[in-house]
Amino acid sequence: MRIKGFKLFLAAAVALMSSCGSHILFKDGKSDYSIVVAPDAPESEQYAATELRYWLKEVSGAELPITGLTGGVKGKRLVVGYNPIVEELVPDSERPGDRDDSFTWENHGGDILFWGGNKRGTLYSVYSFLEDELGCRWYSSKVSVAPKKSSWKFRKLFNHEEPGIIIRDNCVLDVRTNPDFSARLRNNFVKLPGKNPGETIPGTAEGYWGVHAMGSFISPAEFYHSHPEYFSYRDGKRLDSYSQLCLSNPEVLEICIERVKQVMRDNPDFLIYSMEQNDNQLFCECDECKALAEEYGGQSGLMLWFVNQVADAVKEEFPDKFIGTFAYQYTRHAPKNIIPRDNVVVRLCSIECCMLHGYDECNQNRSFLKDLQNWSSIAPHLYIWDYVTDFAQYNLPVANWKTIQPHIQDFRDNNAIGILEEGDYQTVSCELREMRSWLLSKLMWNPDADINALILDFTDGYYGAAGQYIRQYLDFEEKILLRHGIHADCYIISSDEMYTEEFIDEGRKIFAEAKAAVSSDPVLFDRVETAEMPLCFLEMEITPLKGMKTGADKLIRRVVEREGIDRMAEGAWAGGYVWSKDMLEKYEGIAREIEAASLMPAIETEIAGNGVSFTRYKGDFLTTTEMIVKGTMTDKGIKSEIGIDEEQVVDHFGYVFDTWLKVEKTGIHQFNITSDDGTVLFVDGREVLNLDGSHSASSGWAILNLEKGLHHLELRYFEDTDTQKLDIVLTDPDGHSGPIPNERLFVLDK
Ligand SMILES: [Zn+2]
Ligand SMILES: [Zn+2]
């Protein structure tokens, strides 16, 4: 099969006034109608008939019989699938292609006909009718809406739709693992549900086999010992760890062809098969690879030269299938002097892009747009791998509500045949995940849909009386997070400058109103609480003492337990926790420390003025103790603050900072320190925080019950090699946090 380019055509249902009378589909829980489906229709159309029956019953209370083509009474039939009845009643219609997802529903007299491609189109026709005419909604795998109606009648019905994007992969856990929900949102990457629970129908998905598959075809474990020359040549040697393949080596090509062919034979139920680079940038730099890269405009050209040969080799045996490759990181740019074969699908990845802006709106995105346009001009089948949430901390607020649409439109306008929208694919914890995922499905189907109408539909439908406050929060979030100069790729962390205490405070005020609006409805209340979790998460990350006062930690625990959230990040990218249990343990630790903190009395002493005494050392040491014992003192004096900002990027140095902190209010204080490499903090002569040793940026905190007055601080810090960092944040008993103000630090002698 060749994937045809579709042009979106969307005709809204038109209710033409007709001279004939209206037809009553159901009234008072009863219906004269039958659902008609050919007994030999594909399983997906049989499934469409059962879905139609199920949702009609939910709405009307009437259970319609399902019969064969000769069943039912003419004028009282819901005809499912393109069959002889449709051919007779709509003589100028054409049988749609099997994989064609476009569909039509229309009435002929009292009969309503639903038809489209027999893989999915007919089923989508049924869903579209249920949504548009009867008001059904599928907001998440757990939340469906079927408005109860006592009667429903019609005169003239017609709707025809075609998908804006041919392959629609909403890559979030809730969709990927729930075929019935996935189908209702018209995502076609997941197979349709089969007759029995847990089963799916073969052939009903536009499947993509594998990702980063090169490493599975040729692994160092299998081949390095006998053929080191199959792997990347870097810095004078062949790499024996997970890197890339030496693509110019003909044996590498031969093995990849043989193995992908075997995969295609063993797994025939896919459309596209991965021949994609591994997930790292260690491409081969041998002379042959270098020469080919030069000839074809860089690494993407070398990759395409290789993949085209694989595509040629599989074409005869698999004329309807595709070989997929990446335009990702070092292969993102389009090549020169070579174009992809007809049976090659190029997956272009937007991983470096800013999620907050259009592709022509910020510098981070303009080069991607250029790559998109360049690939579009040469690739017969361009596919996009797009990123729509934060992977470093899934739960962070991401204000990309108004950019997901122009991004999808850019993909459509550049002839993308498919989009993978990567969201919280491992968990169910991204911000407003149900709405984000629902919008993505709707927009992949129709990139020109009215986003504001969709948001209104979802917020009112899913959050009820709190819907208006959720919309207020979305506007507020955009206003605050989209301020000038702020950009966000998909690996933002909570310490990013875009997140401020004011944002959290104001946002939580809106949520207080939202919760009040649904306080009498526990189901809606829980949904609003889930929506508030990202703000609570930020509060616990940035101002944990305050978070404990406002109950942010308790809200997070309730949501985590209720939603079954196990994972908080894709990996340990942010140096934080990956698992929700570690997050909750941290919160418990804070609570225990607060409980246990005994009052540290203030110390009477004579101060001379503001400042921080410091001693600077140099030398090669692995702990702060070694620094003091072995280091060479290079400087000594008074600074205005505790910090290393004025240090150039040099290695092997350290500081001891000595100062008196003026505490303004007795109570629990929290010191948060992030350091690279080691630090140890002493307060009033007691070691309270130890992050000693040579390491990358690590964070820790100390919780202390300090009496109003002066307290002695000594902070020891050293830098071993590579990057360096020293950040100190103090949270006071009122929950305010930030760097320690210089005017609260004192020295005894000037
Ligand atoms: Zn090579
Ligand atoms: Zn930007």
C-alpha cells in the first residue's frame, strides 16, 4: 500500500429543513430501530455495531437488536459498514480503501448509514455520530459522558470527515494501554479492541515496530569480540559499549538487512519497521564513514545512504511495508545529494525545541522549522516525533496549550503522514494529563479544530462547576510562564527561573475557588485536586516548609494513591527522584525533622558589620577535611555573601565561609544546599548538613528550630573537577524562601 496524502475536509453536520417529517430514533426508553451489520463484515465493524448499541443504551435506555443485512425494518435501520445497503441507497458512493480512516454518516429517510474504511473508518463514523449528535464524550479511559435523553429525533443528517494526520499516535500511558479509549479518540497507533477482554484485532493499527533498533540488530555483546570493526570508531579505537554502528561497513548492512527481514516475517502486523540509530551521539568517525557523510551533506546523509539500501533490499518481499529511520539529534538536519526512497519513513524529532513557542517564534525553534521544511521537500513519508510534556519532572506545569495546535499544523503543512505525540508514556502524572491527551487526539484528527471550543468542552465536561476556574488557571499559567525571555524544552526542572513563589501562591488561590465550586461533589473535587497537584509539587520542591503548612504534601499523597502514580520522571535526569515513593519518603523525612528539631538558642555576641569571612584554598582534595588539612591557602578576607560566583571555571579549589546569621523570628528554618562538589554546613558549631565528597550537583537540606537572634554559620565547600555549583536557599518560619539576604549576615571583625 502507498500512503496517500489526504487533504482535510470537514463538513459539519447540516440539519436541512426537510419537507418530510422527522424520524424518532428512541423515545421513553424504547426504540423501533435495529443495528444492521453484514455477518461477514470485518471484526472492527462488528465492534462498531456493539459500541453503537452500548452507547445508545447509555443515552436512551433502549437496547437495539443487532441483525444481518436482511434484518430490521426499512426506514428503522442503523446500517454499520460499507455494504450492499449503502451501495443501493447511495449509488454514487465509492467503497473506501480498507485503511482509509475517513468516514461518512448520513440518513436516507429513516435509515442512518455509517461507513468508512473497514479497518477503522466505520467505527470512527459511529463515534463521531455519538459525539456530535448525542453528546457522548470520552475524556479519559475512566471518564466517559453519555447524556441521558428521553427522546431524540432527526430530519436530515450528514457528516463526512477525513483525518488531518494519517497516523495518529497519542503516546501517553492512558491511551497506549487502553485500546477502547484509544479507538474512541480516533488514535490509530493502537489496535482496536477484540471481542474478548484484553484482546485486540490484528491489522487495525498503523503500527511502528521498534525504536532505536540498530542496537538490537548488532550489539557489542554479540559482535564486538569477533568484529570490533562493526562499531563506531572514535579517538583511535572501536567503541565496545552502546554507541553507533559503522554504517560504511558492508557486513553491517548485510546483517541489518537480514535481521530486519526476519523481524518483518515474524511480526507481519506492522506497517513501518525501525532501522533507527541508537540513542546517543557517538557516530562512527572512520575514514569511510566520514567520506560518505561528506558526500551526502553530513551524518543524516550517511544514515540515509545506509537506510535506502535496506529499503531497496526489503522492497520485493514486502512491497506494502516501510523502513523507518530517524532525523534525530546528530541526524536532524536534511541531507544533500540523496533523498529517501518511497518505502522509507523519516521520523523527525523535536526534542531540542521550546514547547512554549511556535516554530517561527523563538531561536530555539527556528532551526527545527528549517529542518522540517528541508526534510519535507525531499521525504515522501515524513513522520514527526514530538514532545509535549516535561520528562525531567512529569508533574511540572507546562504552558504549551496554545502551541500544540500550531506545531501540529506545521507538521501537517509540511506533509507529515504521522505524528507521535510523546507525553507521560510511563505514568499518569503529567499536568492536566487528561485534557492534554484529549486535545492532542482531537488536533491530530483535525489540526484546524477550534482549540478554545475544545478547551471549553473539556473543562466544563470534566470539571463541572470548576471548569471556569480551570480555564482561569490556564490563562493565568500562560500569562506567568510565557513571560518575556522564558523558554522551555522538555527537560525543565522545578528550580527553573520560570517557576516562582508568586506563581504557586496565585495559582493555588484559583484552585481554592475551583475546589469550593465542587465541594459537594466528591468525584469532581478529586479531579480538581489532581489538577492542583503540579502546583503542590512545585511548592514542596521550592518552599517545602510552606508546602507542609498548606497541606501540599498531603494533597500530593492523596493524588498519588488515588491515581496510582508510581513514576515522577522519565529517568534521573534532574538528579531528583524517579519514583513517587521516594518523593513521599522525602516529605515524611521533612515532617520527622520538623517534629524532632529542638530549639537552638541564639548566641550573644558583638558584631562589627555585614559580611562573610572567607578563606580560599587550592589543591587536589576529595573532602572538605582534606582541603583544610592539605590545601594551600590562597586568599582570605570578607565578602558580602556565601558564594563562588566570581570563580572562573577552574578546578581544585575550595572555601571556608564563616558568618553570623541574624534570625528574625523563632521557629523552624530550612537550609537547602545544592553543591558540586562537596559541602558541609555547621550551625552554632554543630554539623547539620553533609554533602561532602567529589560528586556532580547534589542537593540536601537541614531543618533547624532557631531562636530569634544571632547564629553562627560555617560552610565548607570544595570543587574537584568538571562543573561547579554552590546554591544556598533559606526558608523562614513563615514559609518564605530565597537566598540569604546579605543584610542578615554579619562578621565579628571588619
Ligand atoms: Zn565507520
Ligand atoms: Zn521559546
